[in-house]
Amino acid sequence: MKILLPLAAFAAALTAGPAFAQPAASGAQVVHYADLDLSSAAGRRELDRRIGNAVREACGTASDADLHGRNLVQHCRVETRRAIAAQRTAALAAGVPGNSYASGQ
């Protein structure tokens, strides 16, 4: 089985500062989508929900009082999504249930 999206290594590079209240999870973030029908709108929405959850976990969070940390988290999320956009597009173009890509490689 294949797996999706290289989130962890990229996110770890962006979140390596002490500003985070909850540091990014160690290890690769994996988004499985073998169970989704990517040719349907519901399947694409679920894939995007899973990607969003993985990005949030990979980038961590910062305290509301830590403006710099919040900016770093936001930057991490934007850049991580940008980095995985081509893989997401390829998965949707294939639109075939049973596919996925690996993260952290």
C-alpha cells in the first residue's frame, strides 16, 4: 500500500524554534486514502480534511499570547500545503480508490 504526503520532514524544519507550546509530532505524518473514492466530491472533501489534520499536527500550535510563534505555525502550514500540492493533485487526477502516498520521505 502506498501512503501520502511528505509533511513531517518539511514541517520539522519550519517548526524547529522554541516558540511552540506544542511541538510538532515526531515521525512522519501519513494520510491514508485507499478507502476514499476520489472521483466523488465527498471523497475529495474527506482527503482534504485528512490532509488538514496532518498539516496541523505536523506544524504544531503556539500560544495565543505568542504572536511570533503563531506566525511561524501559519507559515509552516502554508508552506507544507504548498509542498504537497502536486501529490494531492496527482492523487485526485488518478481518482482511483486504493491509492496513497508516503510522508516523510
